[in-house]
Amino acid sequence: MKYKLDRGAHSVYALYYHLILVIKYRRKVFTDDRIIDFLKQKIHEISETHEVEILAIETDQDHVHILFKAKPTLNIPKYINALKTITSREIRRNFPEVKERLWRNAFWSPSYFLATSGQVTLDVLKAYVESQGEKE
């Protein structure tokens, strides 16, 4: 596999991640394109402040897939916590109807899935993420 390498002052790296965040109790929140577009915009804004490059974001009704590229200095738990905290707060603030679909106002599940993309090619992983949420 050939890597597209990034460079730091004293390092050369290729760090690609696949992150999945799930709505608590798999509640179907992402049914409105306005909410989905808002979520994607917020993820891009948060990622920019953490110097993370978003490669793909796709949603299904109860979860989101994010494919991103990061520097070795990224504090991953801090980044994921920022994503979950800010998106939860802002979606509930801007789309109050979402609260009716949540259980006790809890938005994201406390857990998440994170994998490095070294096990498959980036193109395969990106195609998988982009296929999420497609209706058959």
C-alpha cells in the first residue's frame, strides 16, 4: 500500500481514522437534511480548531461515520469529546424538536468506535463511509 505522507518538524506520518458516533439508544435523530447539514458543518468547524482534516462524513438515522486525517499531536479523546459535546448542545439548541426523540435529553451514546484505516485502503474505507445511509 502506498501512503500519502504528511510531514512535521521532526516526523513523517500518515494517520487516518474512522470514527463512528451513535445516538443514545439508537434513537432516529438524523431524519431531516437540515439537521444532517448542520451536524456536518459543526464537525468541520470543530475539526478545524483541532487541526483535523475531515475526508468524509455520512450519517444514517441513528449514527454518523467520520473519516479524518490527523497529526500525531492530536489529543484524540479531547477531540472526540469536543465533537460530542458541541454537536449535542448545538443541535438541541437549534432544533428543539430533536428533544422529543431523545431519552432524558441524552444525545450521544457514551461510547464510540475508532479505528485506524491501516487495515484497508483509504479509497475502500471512504467508499464504505460514503455508502452509509443510502436507501435501497
